[in-house]
Amino acid sequence: DTGVSQDPRHKITKRGQNVTFRCDPISEHNRLYWYRQTLGQGPEFLTYFQNEAQLEKSRLLSDRFSAERPKGSFSTLEIQRTEQGDSAMYLCASSPGVAGENGELFFGEGSRLTVL
Amino acid sequence: RKEVEQDPGPFNVPEGATVAFNCTYSNSASQSFFWYRQDCRKEPKLLMSVYSSGNEDGRFTAQLNRASQYISLLIRDSKLSDSATYLCVVTFSGGYNKLIFGAGTRLAVHP
């Protein structure tokens, strides 16, 4: 399977703990996105990379959240001092070019975070 | 006000019915428009782009009204397999790589 893969698929943690999610995009895609989705809502933009450069970050992303894409391939999203409100599905997506041109983001199956 | 608004539904329709969803967006400088489909507990997938002249893909027709800032999706001859959440997606001027998703409209097609 050469699609977008995310790990872990599920994470249960206690409030105050740190968690890290990994995303491996489709190999030839230079653009990578992180979204968050809660029940009954659409995906909410968090951040975007072009190669290793983080070009945009949502104002919703507090300083407890950090994302990296060190070699322009896989990416990590870390959440420090987790809160119950961080419970959500974290979706990673990639695209081969400018997403707004044809709108096609290829999403992974997501990493579901539950903060107790 | 949300950037992209949709009627959450659910729309419960029988097989063979025609159903239409609308979506409104707040930024008049919006550039590109799309419909995504998300099955239960699955990731979103692109359904179709929405062009100013309107476009059709089989049983699906998408239309854009820039003056009124709304987008529509029409599904004809609904199938059980069309049951899903339909997400309206917009990009805004200056944010061409950032796709903004609506909350989605849920469709349930029954026999």
C-alpha cells in the first residue's frame, strides 16, 4: 500500500502527558498537511509543509503543539501537556502540488487521540 | 461566523431519490471549491471540483454561485452506497494550499 500512513492509529493518554504522531506521506508528494477532526465536524486545518519548510500554521495551534518534517519526508506532530480538549482524530494528508489547483489531498486513516 | 457553512442533515432519502446539498462561504475572495466525501470512520476523499460553469460527473452535479457565495451538490438516482457525509471545501485568496472544510452534510439512503 503506497498511501499515506499514520502511526499510531489509536492513542489513549492521561491529561498532562505528551504524545507524538507520525505521518508518512505518499513518497513523491512534497506537500504535507495536518488536520484535526472532532465528532460531527469537518477536518480543521492545523499546519502545512512544503518539503521541510513549515509554511503555514493555524492560530488554533497553541504552543503546546509542534510539527516537524525534518527531511521533507515523514512528519511528526507532538502535543505537550495534553488536555481533554485535545481528544480528536488527527489526520495527515499529502499532495503532489498546490492543493488549491485540483483540490486533491490524500488523507491517511488518522490517529485517534483520547485524553483521559 | 464560520468560513464554510453546511446544513448538517441528516438527509434520509429512499433509493432513486434526487437530493441536493448547499454550502455557503463567507470570504468573497475564495478561489477554489470542491466536494469531498467521507464514509463513516474513514478518511475524506475528493469527490469533485466545482467550477463556475458547473460540472457533472455521472449522477453528481456541482454548481457554484459566486454572487451569492454558495455551492451546491446534486445527486440523482441515489444509491445505498451514496450514504456518507459530504464535505464542502474552499480555498481562500492567499491560502491556496489551505483547504477549509465545512462540517459536512450527512446523507442516509434507505431501501
